[in-house]
Amino acid sequence: MIPQTMPKLHPCTTAVLGMLAYLTQYCAAYKARTGSEVGTDYVLGTEVLNIAQGLRGLLNGPTGSDDCGKIDAMILSMLTTAGFSEADINN
């Protein structure tokens, strides 16, 4: 059964999810243009990783009772899909 309405998220959570959506879109556009993952780019990959790490940091701010663990997992999944290794992500 599909819920009639989505749960109301804290405005800060909504902002983080929006930024994550645009970062994911950027990674897809990069791959469409170059044929490779942005995580393999030594210049732009670093910037994408910095942005993603910043989003993870923002999850420590005001988010109400929203499940930040799930959002963090979404960010990590996006980074893995974009070609970043576990070592890249954990540095």
C-alpha cells in the first residue's frame, strides 16, 4: 500500500536531500559526457567528494527526528556509484 502523503521532513533535511539530488545529477551528467565516473577524475572528483562529505556533516545539524542514518547511506551509495573507493570516502 502506498501512503497517501509523504511524511513531513524537517526543512534542513529537505535541503540536504535536495543538494544530494543535484550532486547525483551532476555525477550522472559527468558520466554521460565523459563516459567515466567522476570518482576517477583527480580534480572534479575531489570537489564532488568534498561536497558529499559536507552533506554528511550537515546531518549533524538540525534535522528534527528524521532518520539521518538512511540519508547517510544514500550519500555513501551515491559516492560508490560515482566511482569512489571506500578508501576515498573514509579519508
